[in-house]
Amino acid sequence: MGADHKSDLKTDRAALYDTMGREFNSHEAVNHSAGEYVRDDAHTNTIESFFAIIKRQMYGTHHAVSEQHLQRYVNEIAFKWNNRSALKIEDTQRANNALKGIGEKRLMYRRPDETTS
């Protein structure tokens, strides 16, 4: 999986996270089936909010997303999430971060040397 061993993983008690949790610095899980949703800083609220934003943008803005470009859409949403005002990143810094990220990248559907038929 390639997890960052410096990161802490916060999940629910789904069994699939037990093995995954070993790849992180620490793993804490809350037990939703027992009515536990938050314990100290262990919760899944942040990732659930992120997933809600993904769903809202997919259904509300894009309407249809091809599997071929799904990662690009998710990357866009992740950029917005990581550069939001709640993290004290405002418009000028957000624009600068976007410009840094596009350096030497082009999205092309065909190579420039291809001709259309």
C-alpha cells in the first residue's frame, strides 16, 4: 500500500483496517456498532466529510465521470480540501499553490504529432 509510517490512521472497526493499520505509526478505531463515534481524537468524521464533498461534486457539478479520469477529479477535490480557508489558506496563496502544481504538465487527449482523420 505504501503508507507513510509517520501518519496515524483513524478508522471504524471494520476488519479490513486491522492489517492496514500496521503500516502506520498508530491505528485507532471507533466502534460505530456500539454507538461510539468519537474517542479523544479518534473518529472518522474528517474522511466522511471529504467523501461527502467528492459525492456532492460528482453528482452536482460533473454529473458523469469516466473511470479514465476519476483520479483527476479526486485530485482536484483533494487540492481544494488541502487548500481551504479553514486551514488559513486564502485566495492568493491558493492560486499560487495551484500555479506551482501545474508546472510542466499538460492534459492532452492525443499527441501533438497525431492528425485528426
